[in-house]
Amino acid sequence: MPEQQEATTAATPEALATSPEAAALVDAPAAAPVPTLERIRDAARVLAPLAARTPMETSRFLASVTGAPVHLKCENLQRTGSYKIRGASYRLSRLSPEERARGVVAASAGNHAQGVAFAARELGIEATIFMPIGVALPKLEATRDYGATVELVGDVVDESLAAAKRWAEQTGAVFIPPFDHPDVIAGQATVGLEILEDVPDVQTIVVPVGGGGLIAGVVSAVKQLAPHVRVIGVQAENAAAFPSSLAAGEVRTVRTTPTIADGIAVGTPGRITFEIVRDLVDEVVTVTDDETASALLVLLERAKLVVEPAGAVGVAALLSGLVPDPGRTVAVLSGGNIDPLMMERVISRGLVTSDRYMTLRIGLPDRPGQLAVISAIIAEANANVVEVLHTRHGSDTQISEVQIDISVETRGKPHQAAVLERLEQAGYQPRVVAS
């Protein structure tokens, strides 16, 4: 473990001062994976001028679904749009003057990059961030705006990560890991402290999980102060490394497949985070992309909160009934950095999975006025046409026919059934191609 330096209590190099608590922690056993309460509270002091204390909102809708009060820890409203600023800032604050002079380097496709870049700017440290070539433009621009030098390398984050480590070896810059470091975990643990302070009678905390830094921090704080509180981790089904690793009793790498929750698409748990999760977390569950899309839509409509897919998986687990008898619950919304184009796709998918949008394929006689007839029938069923695709080239279309794909807004499965029935009664044979 790198040398532990005194923690800081201010945001600028000139104001950085040694705290007695931090000095006492320098000699703490480096091998202990769980950060002590003293370390976590020291992180809270250091982060006070750097990271926001994010709001705790309530959700009547989610309470009606779960049968118990539900609170939302809004890290999507954090500075840089994610909890990542906490761990990055605390790690950077503990670098020695010599390490600060060498600069820092990190690799990320988004939230970690912005957290490191912001913390480095506030602490007067030069930062280089490696990002994949295809990184979303808003995340790239935000990282640059925080003052970091950005290098675009590789098609995936693993290739950027390898490049960042080579840079550290070549230049002496300090590599800042996204989750598997005691200081990073202690910084993330401040989320747990705030939850217990804001909702002291909480019974269940639901946390998104990627590499495990956030849940390792949250559970470290919670189990030391309130061991009766359940802590449930949630992973994306297409990138769920923890369940197989926990079943095997050791870190395992899984092959990830594409997921809208790209912020938690990590194929290998951290060594330290795995040990903490294995020993302290009550359960890790998985959710599908469709469940996540539905949760994101609920947060937009019911809570008026913009959340990235990775940040919505905890709510997805609650909506899907994966956390039975939760009691008073806090769901951590870990981030809100969502690309507008991705948001458009996710909202569309959420509408489909909640039976509020369907696309029908219908064969029509190739003569004028047929589309108007179809539109009138749909309107009579109180559905709204939003898109029409018209073609004469379908493989199952007769020479005298055309084929249309018509997308309509609906109000649930009964309404969809009513629209189909109206069309069938008029002599058409609609086929649902998306619903």
C-alpha cells in the first residue's frame, strides 16, 4: 500500500493542513481491508470543502410498490455528477508533496475520470486521464473542462487502463485506481455515514455495484455503526462479476456483454472490495437492462431526477421485487452522467417495457387512403401514432400490397389489447413487432 500521508481539511494546496486524527492513522495496519470509522470520519472532514452533501429525497411511488418508506440518496446531484469525486478526492489528498509533484494518471470512460480531474484541479495536481476513443462526448468535454489532459487510447476501458499504467511507469505519475484502494474505499464510505445521519432508522440500503468501491465503502461504515442494517448490492445482469466470485469464494473474471449500465460494467471485482463484500454485504442481486430502463423512466417521471442507468439499478431491484420485505429503505442513485442520445434510447426502451409504446406491422392494399383509415381506427381507440414506416419491399408482402410499421403510444397492456382488437375487427391482421 502506498505511503499514507496526513489528511487535509481544505481544498487548495496552500490551505492543506495536518489533522491530529490523520496523523494518528498513519500507523494503522495497512493490511486491514475495512476502513476504520476514524479513517472514514477523517475522509468526511477532508471532503467537506470538495464534495457536496447530497440530498436525501423520499419517493411515495416506490413506497407504494415496496410497502415501506423509500428514500433516495441523490449522488446523481453530486459535483461532477457522481459519488466518484469522494474516493478520488480523498486518495489525492493523501499523496505526499513529492507524489503530487509527479502528477496523477487514471483511466475511465466517465465518472472516475471526472472525479480525478476535478480533485486534481482543486488540489493543484497535474492529471492525465486515458479514455477510450469512442467515449461519450459530454464525458470527454467535462473531463477536459476540469483541467485534465485527456489521451484517447483503445476501444474499451481495459485498453485505456493498460495505457494509463504504462504512462505511470514511464513518467512516475501516481496511478489512481477507480475502486480497489483503501483511500478510495474510505472516501466512498462517507456516503454510508450520510445515510445513517439522514435516515437513522434505515433498515435496508440498496447500492449499485461495478468494481465494488461504493458498496465496500458504504457497508464498511454501516456495519460498524448499525450492524443490523441490511446492505444489498445490485449488478447489471450482463456484467455481474460478484455473484460468481462470491459463489467461488475468490475473485473471478466474467465475460461482460453490452449493457446500458455501462458505468458498472466491470468484469473483475477488486481484490480489496471483494473481501469486504464477501464478509459484510448481505446479498448481491442482478437486474436486466429492461428493468433498469423502466427504473430510469420511473425516476424521471415520479421523482423528477435524471439518473444514469448504472445509478438506477438499485431502484430497478426494488421495482422488480428482488429485495423482499425491505422495511425503511435507502436506494443510492450513484450517478447522473447520461449522454442525451443514450437517454433517448433508454426512455424509449422504458416506454416499451412499461407497455406504453408498441410497434405494429400491418399489410395494406396498395391504394390511396389506406394509411388514413388505419390512423382513424387507432385514434378511435384513443392511441396516438408517433411514427410510421412505409415499404413495398417486405419479403412477406404481396405485389399488390404495402407494409407499414406503425408505432403508437398506449396506456398499458389492456389498452394495447383494445387497439389490436379494433384493427382486427376492421379486417386487418396486425403483428406486434415491439412492445
